[in-house]
Amino acid sequence: MIGTTIEWYDFFTYANAAGLVFAKLFFEPAGSDIGILISFASIGLSFVFRPLGAFLAGHFGDRLGRRAMLVLTLVLMGVATTLIGVLPTYETAGIIAPVLLLLLLRILQGISAGGEWGGAVLMAVSMLPRASAAPRLVPAAGRPTGHDPCLRRAGPDVRRDLARCGLC
């Protein structure tokens, strides 16, 4: 559950930043309207790569160990999120900043999220005896657990605006 919470917290934090500041920081030359659309599209980009992450983590998890792949996916998500936090803006780095954001770091986040979710569910299901079904639901509790701190950190106006956009 902790890994899933971290993954979803990263996703929801990125969604907040995409709606509030990324259009201005990374996509300013495209204009405000197109910039916000590209910023929100970058959220969807990572979801496109989640199945690939599940496939890769399953494939290599069978060969290298599921726990090792689960830890690797968590590290990849943390590294990608940290690099997004220190990424230079369009003003300082030019076109390489949005390219790194969209093509490299968001794809890496999507791959790691897909691998973590599949690995966590597989470990929860395969490690427990048949009689105990309730603990198998623990990985699914990570999504709301990662979502709530993200909302609590935001102010009331931000929460209202994000709820209106359907992000929270």
C-alpha cells in the first residue's frame, strides 16, 4: 500500500502542478490555451505507458524477482518526480525543458506506475493464503491514500478549481 500511495501521490501532485504552473513554465511559447492543453495532455501521456510498465515489470520480475522490480519501480518514480522538480524552465533551457518533461520523465513515471501497480497486486495475491482475502485489497487502498494528502496540501480555492476541472 505504501508504494501505491507514493505512486498516486506523485501523479496527483503532478496533476496539480500541470493545472497551475506548467503551462507557464514549460509551454509558454504555445500560448496560454494551447499550453494548458499540452500540460494536461502530459498527464495522459504517462497513463498510455502504464501497460508497458506492467509488461516490463512482469517480464523482468519473473527473472530477477518481484520484490526487486517493485523496489526498482518505486525508485524510478521517485527519481523521475525529483527530476521534474528540478527541471529548468523553457525560459532557461529552451525547447529541451518541455521535451525532457513530456518525452522522458512522464513516460518514465508511467512505466514505473504500471510496473508498481501490477507488482503490488501480484505480490498481495500470491503471498497470502486463500482464506485471507481482505489483505489482497490493500494495494487498491493506495490511490485514495495518495489522493487525500495532495488535496489537503492545496488551499480551498485550488481544491475548488481542481474539483471543477475533474482532477480531484
